[in-house]
Amino acid sequence: MNKPQARTTPLFAITTPLYYVNDVPHIGSAYTTMVADAIARFHRLQGHDVLMITGTDEHGQKIQRSAEAKGVPPQEHCDAIAATFDALWDQLNIQYDRFSRTTAAKHHPIVKDFFQRVWDNGDIYLSKQQGWYCVSCEEFKDERELLEGHYCPIHSNKQVEWRDEDNYFFRLSQYQDQLKALYQERPDFIQPESRRNEVLNFVEKGLQDFSISRVNLDWGFPIPNDPKHTIYVWFDALLGYITALLDPDDDPTLDNALKKWWPINIHLIGKDILRFHAIYWPAMLMSAGLTPPEIVFGHGFLTKDGRKMGKTTGNTIDPVALVSRYGSDAVRYYFLKEIEFGQDGDFNETRFINVLNADLANDLGNLLNRTLGMTKKYCQAQIPAVSASDIPEDNPLKALGVELRDRVTQAYHQLNFSHACTDIFTLIQTCNKYIDEQAPWSLYKEKQQKQVEIVLYSVLESVRLSAYLLSPVIPNLSNKIYQQLGFDLDFNNSSQINHPDLFQHHAQWGILAAGQPVKKPKPIFAKLDPPTATAST
RNA sequence: GGCUCUGUAGCUCAGGGGUUAGAGCAGGGGACUCAUAAGCCUCGUGUCGUGUGUUCAAAUCACACCAGAGCCA
């Protein structure tokens, strides 16, 4: 019955950070999550067995104090904030498989199990921690990095607090050589390369043990056998990735959590939390006898109108307002296409509108619209009776179309979404040019019906393929295109699209079936008005 | 203070010792009409941050400086 079966379907697990619930989601969290969703969707499209994890990190002093300030119990505060994340993911059409909360009941036994393993390995000891502590960072700071008057350099309105307390420490210093070996053996472990260099530099200078417990703090898990101490929020938060791997009806044990999905393939993070994921985390895992994840990718930060975002300056983007106003596909497309993934990127509303109008409304939307219009007039609203083999190899659309799958697959796998989109839009732009050159309206008047059909077929097929390959980024628009082309396929329904055979078929150029009735052309993306002077996001 | 990265057309960025420096967007002009006034064609003499060097030759290398960003637990 329980014979091990050879697995033929590739497994793919990806995480966003578990976002800290001290405040409602900001645009940076939305960005990471959109990217993770697009990656997960592309793997599902290929028929892989995918687990996309997101969630919230809910312990720590900062949360405790935020709740106190609001006069509510910490759990109530966390529930309220976690719900705002979930609502935004829904709005952005994020298809996560697990929403991992560090206050979930099953998380505690996992943390205990893990702590025990590290403890048994002799990597935890009690010592003294003295220094300046920033509650907002939940980190000890070096005296010299503080601002005048003992203010935190990151939270410049918050004074750091002097702490002199017993803490449990993790023997990070023991893992310096193993970490270096890891970075050496797996050059792709930290991406992009600039981040890897940063980590290499840091480790080269020597690693010190770090404190993994706090005293005078209730909001968190107690250290086993010494409950005066509470486990440091980061130690507990990182383990949320493992808890997320449990199936809903699994007993919450480490073994159960690790049985299928470990090691995780990609941890997608912002560059601010690189150190925790690229150094602390693999060391903790090594100590517990686990394989480190495959890739930690630290992406860049977003700026608005070229300036750093910040609540104090009021220069922020509200993701909820942005999506409410423009829709999920528009927002997803802009961030994935216009920002070179890995580097910092800028949001500017005028550019946002220009790009969406040019690409989605004009180039793609209008292309479908004009071609369907002609299909209706010249071909009785049916896919023309042409087969791909009738179309000469030097047809510009066929030439691009037949190699598009491989190019785009490679781009997605390299997490180069900008290139993936650019490659697809090259085909779309070539379609528009091809129509103008061929002028099917003239061919029709000249009674060259066969040629009209070849032109329309190759354009319709190119639009279809583009929609298919863009579906991880703009699933709703891809749905509209597929529907108008006469398909009954929902890119938001993973049980429909998550089959390797489907990918083999639909990612090819030349599969449109002759005679398939197409729907009435209807604009898929309404042009956006230029921003008004008073408009704000 | 130390180290790293960035500075190229109005905007976002590619290029990276060797003919007249590129793309997309925005803007000007034109022909067409199937289409969401869309698409197509066409138009860019920009101190390639500043200065000094290396070289037959520098946006491309070196050094210094200026501006912005990041890392230095």
C-alpha cells in the first residue's frame, strides 16, 4: 500500500518572508508577494507540484508594545493585521498555498522540536548580553552606529534602550567554515551576485554568536526548561517556513513538516533581511542537521518618483489604494516588467500609466481586438482553416513563435521577468507590424482569401501563445484573451492548468484548431487616463 | 571613517578600450483604415557625473573628486 513511488512530477516550494505584523502591508511586501506568485504560477503552468508559502511573523517586543498602545491583547492585534495582509493578497490575485502564522498552534511544537535539536547539538548556551537595543529593529546596535542622543539610525525617532541581561546564544561562530563551504559549493545559493558578495564579505570578517532569547518579554515562546526567557522573534520566525510545510491534518512534528517539501527551493526576500536568511538561517539548519534551502534571492527596494519611501516623509505608495484604482493585472505587470528584478526600482504614476496603456491597451489589447474584428468579417468568426504546417517557416510570427516557449521559460527560471515580458512583447509588436504590412483588408478586397486566413491565423495564434506565457503575470487578462479566442480555460484555476501535458501543448506555436468559434471582440484592458494634478496613490 | 554599487537622450535603463553611442516610454511629422484616435513609417549633434592620467585610440581602463544608494552585526 505505502510502497514508495518514483516521483515524476517536480516539486517546487517558494516562500515570501513572513511579514511582521506591526503595521498593515506596505508596497514592498506586495512587490515580493506578486513576484513569488508569478514564479509559483509559472511552475504550476509547467505542471510542477507547487507549494507557495506566505504568512506573518507575529511575536516580539514591538508587537507586544503596539498592542499595548492600542489597548488590545497582542493576539487580537495580530489577527487584525494578518487579516489585512490576507485581504491584500486576495485583491492582488495571489494564489498562496499556505499562510503561515507564527502564532498558529502548530508552530510552537515545531519550534520546540527544532530548538531541542540545536540544543542537543551543543549550539546553545547561556551568557550575558549588554548593549543598546532598538525595539523597532528587535536588534542590538553597535554604539558607534547610533545617532546623536542614542537614536536608532533606521528608526530615527526611536531611542535605543540599554540592556544588560542573560541571554541564550546560538553558536554561529562554529559555522563559519561550513557556511563558506556552502557559498563556495553552491554559487547560486545567494542571488543576485552583488548580494552574494556582500554576504561573503561579511562572513569573511568573522561571525559572532548571536542572542536567541530575550527576558522581560511575554509575547513569544518560552525557552524550554527556562521559561523566564523568551525565544528571539527571528529564531521563531524563520522556523515559520518549516511549520508551513505541514499538511493541514499532519501532527505538528518536525519530521512530518520535512517529509515532502524540504529543502525549500526559493526564499524570496527584500535585501534588508538578507543576513538572517543567508547566514543565520543556513547555520541554524546545519545545526539541526537539515539541508539549507536551494536559493535565497534578495531583491531591491522600491522608490517613489526617484525618492526613498518613508512614512516620516509621507512619500509612500498604498498598495490597497493602487490595486483598487488600477486592478491587479495592471499593478502586477508594472512591477514585474518595469523593474529589473534584483535591483532597486522606481514607481512613478505617469510612467505607470504610460507603460500600461502602451503595452496592455494598445499593443496587446488592441491587437486582439482588431484581429478578432477581421476574423468576424472575413472568416465567419471562426479560427481560419489553416494548420501551422501550411505556414512557411519564414513567416515572421511563426519564426518568433516557435522559439518563444524556450526563451520565456529560461527567463522565468532565471527570475528575469522583465526579459520574459520583453520577449513576449516582441512577438506582439511584430504581429502589429505584420498586419500593417500584409493589410488583410486589402487582401480580402482582392479576394485572396487563403492569404487572409494565413495572416489572421498566425496573428491569432501568436496572441494566444503570448496570453498563455504571460498568464503568470497577468492571469485575468490572459483569461479574457483565451475566452475571446473560444477557449474554456481559467488561468486562476490551478486544477485546470496544472498539467504537464497542457503545457506541452499550449506553450507551442501553432495549436489553434481550425473552425473554433471566436467570441465577439471586447476590449480587455481599458486605457487609463493620465494622472490629474491632485491624484495621489 | 572603511568597503561596495550607481551616475549614458525629457523619463526608465542597455552597452562597456576601436567605424557616425543604443532600446522602450514621452514628444514632432507622414501614409493607411481591420482596431480601444489604436497600429505602421519617420525624426535623437546627448559635455556617456567632473578632472587628471594610461593608450595610436576611452563612455568603456587607472587615480582623485562630486552626487545618490547599500553593507560594516
